[in-house]
Amino acid sequence: MPTVLSSFAAVKLQAPQDMLDKLCNVFSEHARVERDEAEGRIETPYGKAHLTIAGDVLSLDVEAGDETSLAYVRMVLADSLLGFAGNEKPQLSWVGDGLDSTELPYFREMRVVSACDLTPHMRRIRLRGANLARFAIGGLHVRLLFAPEGRKSVWPTMGRDGRPVWPEGDDALTARVYTIRTIDIERGEVDIDMVVHPGNDTPGSTWALNAKPGGIVGMTGPGGGSVEDARRYLLVGDETALPAIGRILETLPAEAQATVILEIDSPADRQPLHSAAALDVRWIYRDGAPAGTTGRLAGIVEGLDSSVISPDTFVWAGCEFTDFKQIRAHLRKERKHERSKHLVVAYWRRGFDGDNARRDD
């Protein structure tokens, strides 16, 4: 029998019915939701939640197959509920499995093994840490946590409401999302390919350019969607998506077909892509134009015919926010492409930093 871990919380609210409505609506975009008047069932890739109303109390029962997944379900439910509650500030405290420690089950402290340049704009950082098996499943992405320069790292802990408690003030961390390009569980190592570019307010790039063996960084994850099984694939992105596309291609079976469209600065930024699948790779060069300004990725996707985007094609795209909005709208409104057969995400947004790139996603 598979392991099932569970947690429970009961929250007193002024309008529990409205809260149930909001939670079911927000999760319906990326999860399976079943709903009737006084209860809702949410099934996510990480675990399940059963929400029930009794009087002015909303009860949350969650379950998952491991501590990381259970912590994720608790966290996203708590984050959404407390965000919707606003100034009401209800009390939320979980009981059950995975709550004996304040350590985050999805956090690891990592040490730099090596750093090298792959192309003029991409640098590979190899990190080593303990117990990385969970990072090989459940998503392509991690968050790297950078401590202030010159200070000893203070890492986040688990709050009773299920959300991480982040260090503040002089110990505040900077977080950025990256893709695990490769993972070696036996050696306890991951490779993170990071786009590097000049600028004063570029904490990830600055860290990557200065990374040296022995350096310490925090890592949380994994997360982020991967591709579903399909006969045909369309993978689209700029250089920020190149590590994810490279990793996805290496997982595809020989009987699959994949069209890959990648926008990079110049031929010097090309990388070899390997896959057992039949590949059609199209490199698009900006030739010095600033990244995220050409609109060419969205335009190319809109011009693809049904031999590339057919009903059985899974479309995956990671790019700048403007292209993301246009590509996703085109797939949903013009192509009527099934939502279960595409995943389009904003990896970054011109003029915004970190998670603010996805604030309107």
C-alpha cells in the first residue's frame, strides 16, 4: 500500500461559503476540482484537499504521498486562504503528519562544486547537497536562496499555518527560480544553468558570475509543471527556457516528435540538444536586440499550421511575460487547444524582478 500522510486545520471565518467559492475557483486553473454547496474536493499533482463547511468554520483535510508534497498542499491552501481573507486575519494552525519539526521538508542547503561558462550568456553551476532523491520528481524547477553578502545564512522555517517563515532585516534572503538541468542522486549533485547578464540589480546573475567551490546557497523545490505524455510536442522559449527544454527533450521517447523553437541572442548561444525523439529545432536570433522585445516567439507560434499544433500536440512554452500572454491567449482563444495539453509560463518580465514577473499570471 502506498504511504498516505495527512494534516487537518479548522478555520473560523465570517463568510466560509465565499471562501470556499474563491478557493475552488483559483485552484480550478491547475487542479481537478469537484464542488457542491458545502464542500469541495481539490486534486493537485502533489496531493488532495477536502474542504467542508460547518456553521462558520471551514475545515481543511489534506493528504499526500510524502512530506514535501504534503507541505506543498498545506502551503498553497494557507497562502490562498489567508490572502483572500485579507484584514480578517483568521487563525490557521495545522495538526497531523510532518509537523514535528520546523524544518522545511523541501529545503536543502547546497554547496558549490564547480562553475563554468557554457556560452557567452549561460553559466553552469554544480551544487552538492544531501538527500536529493525528491528533487528528481514532481517538477523541473527550484528556488535558489541567496543570503546577503558577508552574512551567515539564516534559512526559512516552517510556520504553524503551513507557510515558510522567512528571515527579515539584515538576514533577508533573495530568491530566484531556476531549472535543474541534470541531477545525480547518488552523488547528491545538481547542475543549474543560469543566464548571466550585466546589471546592478541582478542577484542571480551576479551570484553565478562570482560562484566559487565551497560557496553556500539554499534550495527549495521541486516545483513547476512538466510535459504530459503525447505523440507530438511543441517546445517554445528564449534562453531562460533552454535548460528546461533541454531536460524535457532528454525524457521524450523514440516514438515522439518534437518541434523546438528557441530565441537566443546569436549563434554563439546555441547549445547541443539531445533526444531519442525525432527533432525539428529552429533557432531564432535577436542579433543584439534586447531580450523580450522582438515578439517573434508569439508571432511564430501563431503562424504554425496544424501539422505542428494538432489536437494531439502538447505545447510547452517558457518566455518573457508579453510573449507568454500572447501565446497562451492564442492557444486558448484562437486554437481552442485543450488546457490539459498546454503549459505556457512567464519565466521573466521586462522591468520586474523575481516572482513579480508572474504577478498577473
